Amino acid sequence: MSTQIGNTAGGDVVARDKIVETHFHGGPVTALSRLYQILRDDDKAANYTARIAEMLHHYCAAQSADVRGLEEKLRVSGRAYLVDDAVDLKQRAAKLIMRWQTSPVTQDIITHVLAKIHQAFMFTVRPAIEGGATLIQVDQLINDNVIEPTCQMLGENDLGITPIDIAGLLFFLGGNCHVRWDKC
């Protein structure tokens, strides 16, 4: 056993590791340097916002030669009973998108939700429709492969998007010619 009694040192006496924190501070922040940083941040934000706006616009604009309205698509597919609710939900979805138009991050979230709905419909529901699935089978596929997985994808869901909101976004996509419930 060793002791430290009687030791003298011109600095610290440590038994093991010595951790020294050193802080370097830049020069004073000038008005121009602060403005240059704002400019750099704004450029990054503007690029991000432009990219998201372009992606969201894809889902908000009609994209297909099938220019029938949502109501007609639902009627032709045997879903006339859904028309009133679907139109209302589609309008609510449009308002949801409009409500968050000034928030690039929220637009990004909504764009991901629309993309997930479109992708799931395109690769699970659409082939079943073309293969002659019944209305009940198609509706079950929509619930199991579109609505539920999209709800799960939302995670913490700070926007409070509900399954019925997701159905509204699906009808929104139908109204903008991205999905259809009848055979091509």
C-alpha cells in the first residue's frame, strides 16, 4: 500500500485518469457572421421545402388518364354506399394537407403517409381487383394492407392521424387519379 503523505507537486496529483476539459471559443459573433449563418440555414431549409413540396404536389394533382371523379370510381366498383362518406373524408384529407402547408416537416410526414398508402394499394389491392377479388375481399385487403400498416408506420403520431383520416387520404388519392377500385 502506498500513501500520498508528504508528496509535493507543482500541479495535480492523481491516482489514475485525469480528465481535463478545454473549451475553445470562437471570436465574437458579428452581425454579418450571424446573417451568413441564417443564409446558410435558409438555403438548406429552402431546398428541403422545395423537394417536399414537389413530392406532395405529385399526390395532390391528377396523375392518370382515368379522369373519372371519386364518386364515379366508387359507383362503378359497387361502392355507391360509400360516396357520401368518401367525399366528406376526401375533403377532410385535403384540409389536413392544407392545414400543414407551412410546415415542411409535417408536409414530409404527410407525403410519406400518402406514398405508403399508394404503394400498398398498388402492390396488394390493385392486383386483387384485377384478379377478380370480391368487394369484401378488396375491403379487407385495404384494411389489412393499407390502413393498418400505415397507422403502425406513424409511430408516435404527433399529428393525431386516425385510421379514418388514412381512409380519407386513400379517397383523396382516388379523387386525384392515383387509385381506383375497379378493373382497368
